[in-house]
Amino acid sequence: MGYTDIQILNMALGHLGETQFIAIRSELTNQRIVGDVYYDSALQMILEGFVWPETTQYAALGLVETNPNDDWLYSYRYPSDCVMARRIVTINGRQEPNPPPFITGQDVAGRLLYTNAQDAVLEYSKLIAVANFSGHMAQAFSWWLAGDMAPGLAKDRKMAAGCYQMAEHLNMAAQAKAGNESQGYPDLESEATRGRY
């Protein structure tokens, strides 16, 4: 099912007990103005906070510079649609016992990723349109947005805390669902165990 920003805002308003919903995008009501103030940051928080299967992306990174500083061997351009860098992928995949470290930075052209991994491939969470959200994502996002909007509309900080708690609960439910829709790797054997063979 596809969602719209108006639906998400109206869901958030409903969570706050509001009965006046937004009908059209150009509406200049207090609810719309407050919702617009927090919409993008709430979306960012939800996408950063959990590895949503719908947002998982892999990309070979574009090399910016070799030996960019004394700490790292390579700098790469941070993907333009990346919300959260998760890990550098290696030939061993998720069974890699020592995944390559990395940090993020920035230059005049935009964000960078520094690492010692050559030809780096990044697993990351990408920005997706709300039209592609699952039900769990839409609910979690609307509850988080409601929490951001609560002090301005409901004048109730306790209500905000309850909204954030509900968003976290939905994140945990989504994690369980994601676990049911995947097949994990077997646990890695320790080096001592591998050495016996």
C-alpha cells in the first residue's frame, strides 16, 4: 500500500487526538504548519534508527582520493541517497569476523566515507518515498512525528514521550517481522575451533 505525506500527517494528528485533519497539501492550518516543521527530521530519525528491509541498499562507492590523510587509505563519495551508512561489505559477507572500519566526513563537494578498504562496497539505508513504506514504517513514522508535534499542538510533553515509546514499540515489531522474512547465517566459529580442522 502506498502512503502520502498527507496521510502520514493525518495519522500523526489522529495519534494526538486531533479531529481536524488536513485535506490538501496547500492548506495553511496550524496542524499543517507544525507538521511541516518536524516532518523531515522525524523521517530522518525513523530511517536512521532501524535497518528497515525496504531501505537496504548496496552500492560500489566512487573513489575520491587515495591516502587522503594519515588515518585512512581511501576516501569515497557518500551515496547521495544514503541516510545511514551501515557496513563495508567484504567477500565474506555477513560472516566477516573483522569488518573494515570506516568513518564519515565531508569536503567542499559533499559527504565522504573514509576507510582502508579498497574498492569499497557499502551497505546502507537509503532515503525512500513514503509511498514505498510498509505498514510498520508508516505507523512508526507517524507516531514519531506525533511525538515531535505534541508539545506544539497538544501542549503535552508526556504525550510526546508516549508517542516516541509507541514508535519504538513498532520498530521492535518490525525487527521481529524482518527476522521472520530472512534466513540468517550460521554463527561464526571461533578461530580456535577453526584451527582444529
